[in-house]
Amino acid sequence: MELRALMRRDRSKIDNLVAAAIHAGSIGYYSEVEAHAWEQSHHLDVLLSADHTVVISERSSLLAIAGVDAIARYHIRFVFVAPDRWRQGLGRFVVHLLEDFCAANGVSEMNVAAAKSAVEFYKTLGYFPERRIQFLMSDHNEADRVLKIDAVAMSKHMDVC
């Protein structure tokens, strides 16, 4: 496995990873329309705009991607792991890399807007649910329709380096 930077040439691999992770993770939590809207909101340009991104690849496959934004308090913007690699520690690994980056930059609290399917994962990493939130996303099938997608705001206090 290799840890590397996110590159524009990764576009199709990223699209495939994001789609697979969102659709597999949405089963039982979100409708197909909601999952599709979530997927459409995480295209390459959005991922490239994160302040710090971590990519794990193996041969020609992307296995995991994660990013953090430096808004008021550092915020985990996205974590996607290939479904065939779930439960192997990659999600935990990339979140810890983001936390290490943030701690080294003096961040004392991390935040994440967790999908309903990811709440238990973040709890195992020490994040605490604060409140339920909703994302407003466009329904790409019906342009004038706005979807309200449920999520959970979570936070974790960090040891600063």
C-alpha cells in the first residue's frame, strides 16, 4: 500500500470509490435518491478543495481517501473506503492521519458531520454525537427539488502537540 497525494488524473477512480462507498454505506439508512445526491456532492473538484487530503492506493486501485477543512474548527470533510476493504482498519488509519495533521497544527477539537451509517464508526474513534443535522442537497433528477439528508454532528477533543 502507498500513501500519496490526490491528483486530477485520479478522477475516474475517485468517482468509482465514492459511488461504491456511498451506495454500500447507505443501505438501510438512506434512499437511493438521497445516496445519489450525496454522491454528486462529492466530485473531484470538491475533494481537491480540502485543506489536507490523504489517499491510500495499492497498485492501480484507490483504497481510501479522506480530507479535512480548516474552517473555524478543523472539520473532517470526507472519508471514503472501498467497500471490499471495510473492517480492515483503513478508515481508522486515515482518520488518525488527519487527526495527527490537525494536532500538529494546534487543533484541540475535531468535528465531523457523520452520515447515519458512520456514527458508530466515529464513536469507536472517540467522537461524541452533539446533535442531529440535515444537509440540503439538490435532487439531480428533479432540479427544483431539494433533499434534506440526515446526519449527526460529532466532535472529539484532541491532545495538542
